[in-house]
Amino acid sequence: MKFKKPIYVTEPYLPPLKDFDVFLKKIWKSKWVTNNGQFHQELEARLCDYLGVEYISLFSNGTVALIVGLQALNITGEVITTPYSFVASTHALWWNNIKPVFADIEPATFNLSPQKAERAINPATTAILPVHVYGNPCDVDEFQRLGEKYHLKIIYDAAHAFGVNRIGKSILSSGDLSILSFHATKIYHTFEGGAIVCNTREMKQRIDLLKNFGFVDEVTVTEPGINGKMNEIQAAMGLLQLDHINDNIARRKEIAGKYRSGLKYVKGITCPEEMPGVDYNYSYFPILIDPAGHAKDRDMVYAELKEYNIYTRRYFYPLISNFPMYRDLETAGKLSLPVAESVSDRILCLPIYSGLKDNVVKFIIEYLKNG
């Protein structure tokens, strides 16, 4: 059986076109299409309310948000980060002329290990950049301890963590800054887009200056800023997405439950456990395929599912530390990343999105059961 329509690892939710048209007509009438317009301001306020955070600044995309976040905190020198993430996490360091230092990850959550990060701290270290991989919260208490002990900034790449709470509190409130992505592949999207969550009004003001060329007023520029603003059409999509986000998360949770129960006793397949006390957003559904236990290795499964028109993803393979611009770093030859390497060689993210049909989920489960 080959599905007629390609099944991708994710598919963006799009609200009814007639609802979006209402916003477009207002934008066309006002002719205010960017530069902190009505919908931009409304979206910031609604996101603060929905996410349970104090301050948020919207951006044209998540990568620019991360680049600006590092500028806002005056990060220099070296930053300890994970090799197991989308490459933009480290590219943002490169664009700021910051040297990444990679430390290994935890086998249960796939997040940067605080213990391994602490071993990598040296006099040139100014910050730690952990990633909430797949929306799994990092050990924020331990990273907070490291930040206080060594006087380091903690900036979270929270691209996967929209709406994730831990013990009733948003994990986006952790650290000095949290960076969100609103790319179309994310559970919450504005076509492209991103945001920075911060903890003080003063920091938000600095971030807002940096994302708008450093302009204070019409004739005053105080920062060498960049153009990172979110436009009104993106903001309008964001407002509509908020009307549907809870239903979309509920459907993703349902699909995740089907995968988890269907694959629970399949030899050679491991579904990572959920952490207690965490409200997940089910952005991804990763599995580990052990070639010693399963009939086929990860790459065989990946290739064969393509023949059925099902496109899984090997998030994250290869490791960032294996890309040439980072492999050649002075520290690269000294790296010891056995957990990250093992996970990267076995990981496979299965399709999960609100519009995914149950028959597709059932087919994938049966394929993984029977090889």
C-alpha cells in the first residue's frame, strides 16, 4: 500500500481561510503592514496571557530572535551548548562570533546534561545554551545553579517548547531568556516567526531596540540593531492560531497515545517516557530503533517508509558537532559525546500533527511491529 498524498513528519495547521480574510481586509484598509501594528501588539499581549509569561518580543523568525537574544545579554567568548539540536541553535552563536563548546546529552530526555556542561566550563565561558529538545524540559534547576555558581547567563532555545508547563509553571520563565520559533513546522506558527521571552521590562525594551535597528525615536539610534520585526500578516495568523491551539494539542496527544500504546511491546523500539508533572505540547513523537533488537535499523525504516510515501525525519542526525564548520573547532578533537552519538544514530521522528488520520498512524504502527 502506498499513500497517494505524501505523509510528512508534520503539517502546519491552517485556520479557515474566511477567518484569515477578516484580518487581511483590516490590514488592507489600514495599510499598516509592519512596524509594531495593531495585530503585533495584540499578539504580544495574548501570548503573555496564554503562555503565563511577563514579557515577550515578537520576531520575524526564531533564528534572528536567538541572534538578538545573545546580543541583548552581551554574550561573548565561549558558550556551552548541545550538539543534539537543529543547526540554527549553534549558527546563532557563530553569527555573534561566539565559540560553541559542545557537551553531551542526557539519555532519557536528549537534553544537554548539566553535569557534562559543568565539566566544560572554563574561564572563557560566558553562558550556557540548553535546548528543550522535543519540548522535554531541561533540568532548569540545575542550570540555574550553574548560572549562579559560575556567574553565567542561561539562555534557552525553546523552539520546541511552546505552551509546555512544568508543575503548573511555564518553562519559558526559566533562565535569563527563552527563544521561541513560530516556523510553519512548529505546533504554533505564524508562517515564519519567533519570539524572545524575558523577565524584566528593561530587557524587553533593549530587545525591542535591537530588533528595530536600534531606533529610540525618529532621529536617535542607540544600538547597532537588526531588522527582526514580525509583520502584521504573521501576527494575524498568530492570533488565529491561538483560537485553535488547545484543540490541536489535544489531537496530537491522542496520536501520541496511539503510538505509545501500539509500540509499547515492540522489540527494538523505545518510546521515550514522559516526565511527571509536565504538560507537553506533543510537538514531536521520537522513537529509538535498536538495530540489535529490531529487524531493521533506523535508516532502513526511514527509507522503506518513504516507499509508502511516509516521510519521517532523523531529528537530529548528524550531530551539529559533525558539520564541517564546527567539526574543525579547536576543541573538536577533544569531544566525548557518546550519548549524543548513540541517540543520533537511532532516532526517528514519526508523523504527528492534528490533521493526521488514524489509518496512517495504524499503518505506521503495524509496519514497525511486523517489519
